[in-house]
Amino acid sequence: MRFLLVEDNGELAEAVSNRLALDGHAVDHAGSLAEAEHCLAATSYDLILLDVMLPDGDGRDFLARSRAHLETPVIVLTARARVTDRVGALDQGADDYITKPFDFSELEARVRAVLRRRGGSARNEIPLGEALFDPMSGTLRAGGESVTLRNRETRLLEVFARHPGQTFSKGQLLDRLFSFDAEVTENAIEVYVGRLRRRIGPLGLRIETVRGLGYRLETAPA
Amino acid sequence: MRDARLAGGLRLGLRLGLRLGLGLCVGLWATLAAALEVENRKVYPGTTDRTLSIVSTADLEVFEPYIQRFQQSHPELTVDYTVASSVELYRAIRDGAAFDLAISSAMDLQLKLANDGLAQSHRSDRTDALPDWARWRDLIFAFTAEPAVVVMSSRALDGAPPPATRQELITLLRDNPERFRNAIGTYDVRDSGLGYLFATQEARSTDAYWRLSEIMGRLSPELYCCSGQMVDAVISGRLSLAYNVLGSYAAQRMAQEDRRDIEIVQMQDFANLMLRTAIIPATATQTTAAGALIDMLLELGLRETPGDWPLPPLSQGTSDFGPIRLGPALMVYLDPFNRRAFLAEWENALVQDIVIEP
Amino acid sequence: MIARLSIGHRLTVLLAGVAALLSLLSWWMVSELARQAAARSQDNVLAASATTIAETIRSEQGEVRLELPYSALSMLGAISEDRVFYKVVAGERVLTGYDDLPVPTDAATGARVAFETGQYSGEAIRMASVRRTVLAGAGPVPVVVTVAQTLSGVDAVSGQLSRLAAALSLAFFLVAVGLSVFAARASLRPLNAFAQAVSRRGPSDLRPLRRDAPPELAPLRGALNRLMDRLGQSIRRSEDFIAEAAHRVRTPLATVRAQAEIALRSAESEESRQRLRRIIRAVDESSRSAGQLLDHATVAYRAEDLARDRIDLGELVAQAAAALEPTATMKDIAFHIATSQARVVGDAVLLESALGNVLDNAVKYSPDETTVHIAVSAEEGVARITVTDEGPGLGEGPIETLTERFRRGGNTEGVVGSGLGLTIAADVLAAHGGRLDLRNAAEGGGACVTLVLPAD
């Protein structure tokens, strides 16, 4: 997906960009509202992440101003955490908001929710062997068959799909799948891997156990 | 009714005293008449010794019904009733005689007593109900209104209608001197307090008084001390005409004698209306009882109908000329200068040939 | 003491005091004038009486003669029922009248009439003397005519007028008191109207007062407007400050967190991964605590003067669930919402915050792939939102204490939280006249949290 990140703090912008890039997203960074206008004029984006406090104005004012001609979904990044501020952002036309500092998996969840509400304006289907995987809706299609995965299953498959052939340890998968506020053991990963295997097996996809290292997605038929 | 029935022997001295001046010559009076000349006296015993002593010019038989009525409501009081002439009464109160109530027909003398501080004030619902003209300063209270009238025999009129005014009376006397010579009676104002009051008030009110006096003087009138004697003289035929008689007394006498041949005439041009008044002398001790008797007299004085009482009610006071006004002006003719001047004029007119009742 | 008396009372008392003073003054003046007028008219009559007598004085054969005219005493009798005394003295000799009657010490001369007040026969009297000279006998003889009258008539007339004046003054005073009350109220009406205009305002209405006011109130209005202006500025400044502070703190935290996550991706050893996880959790915890502290402050501020919106609880639940749905989806947690018609009157922002905290807790403590049940009901004037989860429940400890500040339940191992969530919800409900019911669900052992509110 292609994000436009409007954020004046350079370090944060870089960190967020890097982090999203790790998940295979493309991120353009605009340091001000003027730059953002510039980028929007040049390219179209799947989603805008908009900071509230910007050097040349309030992000919400920009939102209210450009909502009429801007179809791209917007998630407001706010450091203001008061109830009234959060409600205000939605009233101004944001699709959702997320409070800094944010959990990237929560951000992804919110992005998915927004895009789903918007009717999936961008379809980024990933080919997996014979099958096509849509990480937004969690559907996997092959031939006439279609499977809808649960959320954690979707995200587990997405991790493998974005990095074909790569082996992930249980610890790595744990960090991707679960937010950091819950204490989860690596057994949970084994449970989810098992489930995913059963769901995608019929479509010719396999998750192999690499002894001592972790798991890997195998797209070719065995 | 006799206002001053004096013993004949003392009358000359009294007259002298009057000529020297009333009231203001008390010292001389005291030497001339040390004791009160009592004409009559009666004690009406009550259940106790508490005595209400009254001095009055009204005769016993006139006032007795009032005393009896009073004792019905105050049976404990003994009433000591003394009759004296108005001048005697005045003198006695002035000298400090101990009476609880003084009732007199001589308004001027009563008023002077009150004015000079010899009366005590009394106030009650009854006195408040009195019309203003019937009281003065809560000191002196009127309870009868009695007019002065002319009494004459029908024989003297010889069929003519009785005169209605002094002018008509003057004409009658002038035209028929033979009928009235030695047959006219009137007060000797030198003697009688009431006579003096009537004469002065009449002289002040109508100029016909002096002309009438002169005519009468020419006809050798007889002079009397009291109304009663004059009325008796008319009844007995000795007099054809009695001038200035108390009307109530005349009417009572006529009714007693049943004499249709005697006319009682009230003059239409002016008629004196005397108020009989009561005061509580400064020396009074039974003031409460005296006040109660005054209240009773006022109650009777304010009655609407004459009834059986010997004295008429105050309602007579509303006649044409009104009563003689109770006020300090009454003292004017008591002033020695005025009295001297008035008597001189009166004698000039009337006593051309002094005739004293035998 | 006087400072605490109301302005209205003070005005009334002052005006009534002035009225009382004026009443007394007018009573005294009228009484005095009446007394003087009565005394003067008595003097005039006495003078006329004495003059009338004096005019009759003449000389006859060397003797002084006079008459007492009827009118001389009748005119005195006409004005009152006072006792009358007189005395005529020629040279040293009393001609007539009351020998012992005193005469004015200030002797009459010529046309002048001498007056004096004295005592005679036990009463106060007013005397008037007129002097005439008559040629009698050897030479001219001065004759002094004195007429005197007691004063009870004058006293009665002036007393009567004085009583009348007193009654009128009292009436004037009573009317003035009534008018004082009216005047005080009328003059305070703008002040009351002004105060009402201020007190009718909402808690956050700091616009300047534009209301017309009498000039006397203009300084107060100006001062109030300046105060509200300063207050507004101060509130805005502190709001800006808090927002700025939050921004300043949260933005670097966000950077730290993002960097930590990136580092976590490339970390090889389990030891360093564990350390990075702890960093991330510490960041989450501090930002969450800061957010809830801010929320709590907002609740405390707004609870003092609640907005009164009409709120459909069904919509409120739908919005709150939608806001939390992405987070719930991460754990494959579903919301099951059962709504029936229920309305309340209250502060939408606060109620949303309360419900959000309760739902947030439910999602946080629910195991994966479970359902959070939300039910809305209303009966007998009470509206309820019941949130039931399939988590471990509220533990063994006393349930009531869970709403105390910073207290967390016994079953919160491994879950990030400040302990303020339920406190905020309970405070919001208490401010609305409702309460937060906490219990464990009958079966399955999950927590069951009910928001109880008076229904509209």
C-alpha cells in the first residue's frame, strides 16, 4: 500500500516510515501541510496518516478544508489524548484516529477497518502459488475455491506472504501477531500455525517447520 | 313657681345689697346676710347617713318627683333638699356653703360661679350627649328649657284676640288704660335674679322692651319677686296681666285651677327661653352622687315627650329664638356698672310711683 | 454588620429613616404653626374685647364711667368655652372686675395692646391690656382695661390639629415606607437581572456580556467582562499548554516505540527481544496512564456542570463499539449488541468516555476469539448498558474497591493498565445520578459490568 505520512517530527516520521516499509508498504513523508498538498497533487495514496500539530497549521483544519475533494481515507495521528479532542477529529471528517505512541498492529487493524469501510479502494492481492491472497479482507482464492481467514490467521499468512521463502522464528511471529500488552507464550504460535495449515492446505499451500529455526511458507505443491 | 320667695322683712336689705353690686361685693354681703335664707327644706332619708345636699330654686313639690326617682336607683343616699332664691343660692355658693349640687334658674349667676372657679367639672356619657348650647365647659348643665310668657285674663281683653307681639300689647295697654291701671304685674328686677336675667336679655334683644316698660310704668304696675305670686294674682283677679312669667309654671297652675278665662300668651316677636342649670359646687363632697343626679336630670331633660314630669324637657330649646346662651357674655349685666345703669333706666321707666306688694 | 445587610434593606431603611425624620419635622412644624395660629387668634379676640370695653370709658361729672358691652364678652364666648376674667383700673383704683386679676407687666401704651400669659384661679390665662387716658377730676387718669381668658380652647384647637398632623405624618410615613420598599426593589431590579443573566450562562460560556445596564453597573459589567476574558485566555492557555505538553511527550515516545519495534524485527537474541518488548510495554503504559489522567481531569471538570444532551444509548453503544472494533478484531473478539429503546439525558462526551473505558477493559481482558456482549435496556425509569465478557472475571477481592483510583483487579497479570478506567466510568455515572455495577457473570466466570442511568 501507498501511505502519505504528514508529520513534522522528522525522527518519528523516519521511524514510522521504516517500520511500515518493513511490512512492505510504500511511505511518502510530508513535513508540512504545504508539502502534503504537493504530494497529493502528484500521486494518489491508499491512505493518509495526518498529524494534528503541524508547523503551517492544524491538521484538522486542513482536513475540514480538503475533505470535499479528497477521497483518500485519513487516519489522524494525535498526541492530544483528551476525549473531546478525539471526538473532534472524527467530527472534522477523519475516518479514524490513533493516539501517539501507537501500536503498529493496531494501526494496521485500523487501516484495514477503514479500507474495508471504504469498500477496499485499493486491492493489493498477493499471488501465492496458484492462489491469490487479499490481506485486507483475509480471503484466499484458488481456482473455484475461496477461504476466509480469521484475523490472526490472516496476519500470520501475511507475514509469510510478504517475505516469500523466509523462515520466521516463533518469537518473531509472536511479536507480529500479538500486541505487547498481553503476555502470550510461544505455544500460542504453534496453535495458530496448526490452524492456518488446516485452512490453507486444501488450496495447495503448506507451512513447513524448519527444525530449530521456525516456520516457512511453501507455495509449490509438494 | 317661685324663684325667690323671700321673707318680707329682709327684702329691703337684700335689695340694698343688690344695688351695691352682686357677687363682687361679697364682703358687704357677708355682713348683711350672714346665714342662708332658707325658704324650705326637707330631708329624704336613705338607708345610710350618706347625704347628698342640694340647694335649688325649685319648690319642693316641683322637685320631689325627681328626688324620689333618684332614690329608687340610689336608695342608700339621704337627700337633703334646700329651697332658696337664686340670689341667695349664688351668695351661699360664693361664700363657700357646703352643698353637693346647686340648681338654679338664674343662668347668669350659675355661669358666673362656674367661670370664677366655684364649680367642679363632671363628665359622663349623658353630658356628652347634651347639645353644645346646653352645657358649658363640663361645669354647668341645663336640663330644662322654660319660656317666659304673658298671662292675662280674658276679661281684660274684652273679647279681643290676645296680643301676639309687644307692639300689639303696647297698643292694647295704650288704648285701654282703665282696664290695666294697677292691674299689671311684673318682676321687680332689683329683687329677682330671674327677673333681672329676663329683663336684660329682653332689653338686649328687642327695643320694644323699653317702650313697653314705659307704658306699664305709667299704669302703676305691681312688682313681684316671683312668678308664682304673679300667676296667683291673675287667678284671684287682682291682676289683669302678668308679664314675663315662667310658662311651665303658669300652665301647671292653670291646669290645677281649670281656669279657661285666663290666657297664656307667648310673644311672637321675641321670647326668652330660660335654661334651668345645675352645677357641682367646688365645696361638694358627694361629687359622684351629684354627678349621678345630674345624669338622671339630663336623661329626663333629653326626653322626647313632656310626660308627667313637672319641668319641661330641653326640646323646648329648639323654638324660634333659641335659649339664652350659656357663656361669659351672661356676666356682662352682672357687672356693677352695667347693673347700676340698667336698674337706673328700669326704675325711670317702671317705678314712676313705687308700689310694693303689701 | 451593616456591610452584610442587603442593599435593598439598606436602601429601604435609609429612605424610611429620611421619611421618618421628615414626618417628625412636618408634625412638629404643623403643631407649632397650629399652636401659634390658635394663640394669635385668641390674642386678637382678647385685644378686640379689651378695646371694645375701653371705648366705652368716659368721664361723667368728674367720675370715670364705663359700660361692659355685651359683645366684649360674647366674642370671647364665641371662640371657645374658656373662662373669662376682666378688670378695669383707673389710676390706682379698681373700677370693676376681678380685683386680684394680674395685668401684663409690660404696660400697654397708646394704641399698643399688651399681652402676657400668667396664672389665675388655678389655671393658665392669656391677658390683653388696653390703656386709655380719661380727663377726670383733677387731671388725666390712666385707665387700663385687662381682659383674660383661660387657654384650654387654644390647647384643644392646637392639640386637635397636632393629633391630625400626627395622623397625617404617620400616614405619610407609611406611604413613604411603602414607596421606599418599591424604590429599593425598582433600583435593584437591573442588578438582579444582570446577576441572572450571568448565572444563566453555561459553564463554558465566557463571551463578554453585551446586556444593557444602567451606568452604575457599567464598571461591574466591564470588570466581569475583563475577568471572563482573562479566564477564557487562561483556560485556553492551559489547554494549549496541556496539549502542547502531551504532544511534546508523546511524539518522542512514538519515535521510541517505532524504533523499538524496528529493532525488535532485527534482533537475533531472545534476551534483547525480551528487553525491547519491555521498552515497548513501558511506553504503552505511560502513554495510557497519561491519557487516562487527562480523561479523569476532563470528567472532574465537566461533571461539575453537565451538558444536557438527549442521548440514545443504542447509538452510543454502536459508536463506542465501532471505535474499539479494530482493536477487538486483532484478537478476533466479536461484539454482540442487543439494543432496545433507551434514552438518557446527559453529557455525550462523558458517557462515551465511560462506556469506552468499560469496553476497553472488556476487550483487554477477553481471551482471543471470544464475544463481548453488550445489552441496552430500559425499564421503570432506569436505563442500563450491560457489558459481559468471557474473560477471567473480576477476581476474588472486594469488587467495590475496583472503582477506586489506581486499583487494579487481582487477575490483571500481563495486561497493561493504569487502574483508572473503571474509576472514570464510575465518576461519570455518579455525576449523572447513576452508578456502575460490577459483578461476575453467572456462568463462564467473565466480568459483567453494568452502567446504570436514570432514563429520560
